[in-house]
Amino acid sequence: MSQSPNDPAEIDTGSLSQYDEVILEVFLHHYREGEVYLMFQKDELDEVCRRRGIIVRNIPDIIYTFRSRRPLPEQIRATGNWAIESAGRGAYAFRRS
């Protein structure tokens, strides 16, 4: 049985940083072809970190990293030109431009 393209089990963690793994799993959880706005909660990042055994003292640093310091993982960029924006208190969204 093949897995869905949005299945976090499909993530090749060997070539990704820990932050890449986290943001990619959140993205794949919400991504559906054709969507242009994918809202998610800060708590989702925390849950993915806990599940993967990744210790991050400042969860919003994951968002800051991809907004300011480095590009989103290739698997996300392959689906379009995405940016992460604030979407309210403790909420963020991937927006495709």
C-alpha cells in the first residue's frame, strides 16, 4: 500500500535539519493541491517536536528561521512559492504567491 504524498512518514530526515523536519511535517499535514493558504497553530510545531524528540526552547524561532534566515525545504518549494506569515495569536499560515 503506498502512502499519501502528504504522509509525514515520507519525510527523508537524513538530508534535513531538525527545523526542516518540523516545518515540513506541519506543511504536509495541511497541504492539498490547489490550496494557497494553509493555516496552522504554534502548538502544532511543539507537538511535532515532541513526537520527533526534538528539543526547541523557543518554538517561534522555527518560524523566524524560515521567514528570515533560510529557505523552506525543497519538498515545500517544489509545490510552489510559499511564505510563512502571522495569522493571529499563536497562529501562522503558509501563503503561496
